[in-house]
Amino acid sequence: MATATRRYPRTIFDTTDRDRHYVTVVPQRAMHNPLLMNAICTASSRFLTQIWSKKPPNQIIEFNGIHLPDLDKESAIHYHNKSISYLMDTSTDPANPCTDDALTAITILRYHEQVDTVFHAQQEERIGLFSIVYHPPRGLDIYAPSMPSLRHSATLIALRQEIWSVLLYRRPFRLPLYGTEDCSLFDPDSVADDFDWANRILVWCAYVVKFCFGASSESSVETEDPKIRADQWRAIEAFQHNWDTHQPPHFKPLAYQERNPEKGEYFPTVWHANDCQVLALQHIELMRIVLAVHGAKNQRLGIGAQAANQMLEETLRESTRKICGLAISNRKDQPSMVTAGVGVSLCGEYFRDEGEQMAVVGFMDMLETMHAWPTSSVVDALRTAWSTHTKA
């Protein structure tokens, strides 16, 4: 158990949390909470077994010199099932349906389910359990900084995970967005640090994917009023425009080098002050992709359509290059690498140059080798798409 609390991939959670709750608070709480402890053991087991699966066979898994002979792929399933059992008990307790520990455990379990291909078919259904536990009072803005600190951290992590899932599975947004967010309001001179901006960007991303992919939450009622939809679209676009024209000065890169395909450098090199900035900028580019496709979907017929399609594809490629460049320049940070993996799954098909395609495959291999994130199915799909385009 002690090894699990040291090795669970906690850094993936704290990128936009200045207080680093998942590093400093969650392991201590887990010592007295079996739900949290089993969730941590689930994630740790999954991470270690996946990393060691890339090594020569018949080796005993170890961590920091400690041999773990009883740890295997079945361990993660064992701990996962125990976690779900504890979680079901929590969800049926009418006196306390949504504890901070339960919400935190769910984000850890959801990480496990996102990286375990065995659970991919199941995780889309298990969100129902998430909605049972994740039920604050109506009208409460669950993403506001005024929320209790651990809960605030967990809800924002859940939001980021949901954004990734919507993009990966092309399905409706399933989490509640309580309250309202006027995305058109933008003050680059406000007293806000990197964490404030990153979390505001994530909330904006949630509104973008909800608008473009729809919603299926009981608490989210989609309007069909054309005027309201038009106002929402303008507000969403306004945030992107304001970011592009009035980006907070502390988000400027420390160093930047353009890509150089002639030298085999297919992605730009971009150094930023911290992981939080990197994740925020990557999500800006992810939404640029989503908004570009959504805005162009009704403009693909008639004279000029082919040129417009070519321009759109170049926009998608350029944003994906930026996302991957940010990740590779920050490759030890798992959230940055995973975000780039999401970008590749969305737009990797549009890379036509063979050298660039190999660079994309190389990046995906790095993501799986360094961070135990499964990429083989995406790479196989990309190879098929590239082959089909070449034959055409």
C-alpha cells in the first residue's frame, strides 16, 4: 500500500492545481479511507504493469529498488473492483451522497479506465455512477474557486477528463455545467496567475465541446433557439479572439524555435515557465480545431469549397503541430503528452508528408513508452487512413 501511494501517477492530476492536492493531501487521506486507497492502488498497478510490459519478459516488477513479485495485470482489476464496491456504498448513502473523497477517487479511477483498453467499452457506461455521486446542490457553480479546495481541484480534473473523452469518443458532454459563464468577458490585466487562467480556459473548453457536441446531462438542457445559439457561438468565439489578441504576457514562451522538416524537426520547440501554461495553451489549440471544424461544416459545397477544405486541413495540421511541439518540449509531463495524443487522434489523418507521419508515430510511441498511455489502436487507424489516402 505504501508503495502505491508513492507511485500512483499523481502528477497527471495537479497540473492546474497550485496547492497540489493530489500530491500533498490525497495520499494522507487515503491512509484512512479504503475507497481512496484502492483507487490509488488501481492507478499504481495499472501504470507499473504497463510500463514493465515493455521490458523483457519474466522480470519482477520493482519500484525504487523494492521488488513487487505479487503485482501483475490482474492486480489493477482486483483493486478496481474493490473501489467500485466502496463507491457504490457511497452513492447509496442518502446522508452524504457526494464526499470529497468519493469525487477524488472517481477522478483517479477514471484515469485508470482511460488508459486501460480493457475498460474502454465499460467506461462510457460507468459515467452513470459518476453522475450519482457527483451531485452538488442545484445552482452551485462547481467549478468556482470558492468551492472547498480539494473538491474544487477534483471537479476541475473531472472536467478535463470529460473534455478529453468527448474529443476521443466524439460523444455528447455529460457533466453538469451549473451557473453561467460569459465567455466573452476577458480581462488580460486582471489579477490572475497561470492556474487561474488555465482553469478558466478549461471551463471555456467545456462550453465549447458542449456547444459543438451537445450534452446529455440531466442538469443540462440544450436550447434550440437560433438566437440563443448564435449568442453562445459569438461568446465562445470572442474568448478565442481575445486570447489571440490579448494573451496575458506571462504566457509568452521562454524560448521558441520553428520546426525544420529538412532537418527532421517536424514540430516546433516551445519552452514555457511551467506545465500549467503548457496545458492551457494546448487546450486553446484543441478548441481552435473544434471551432474551425464546427464553423466550416456548413460551408463545404459550391465554388471554392475545395480551397476552403485545404485551408481547413492546414489549420488542423498547424494546431496539431503546436500541441505536439508543446508536449515534446515538456515530455516528462504526462498531461501535456496525453493532450497531444488527443490532438493526434483528432487530426493525425490530415498529415500527408511521409516524414511528418513518421514523426507522429514516433510521438505516439513516446507517449506509450514514457507514460503508459495506450496508442496502438490510434496508430493503426492512422496508418490505414494514410494508406487509403495514398492509394486515392
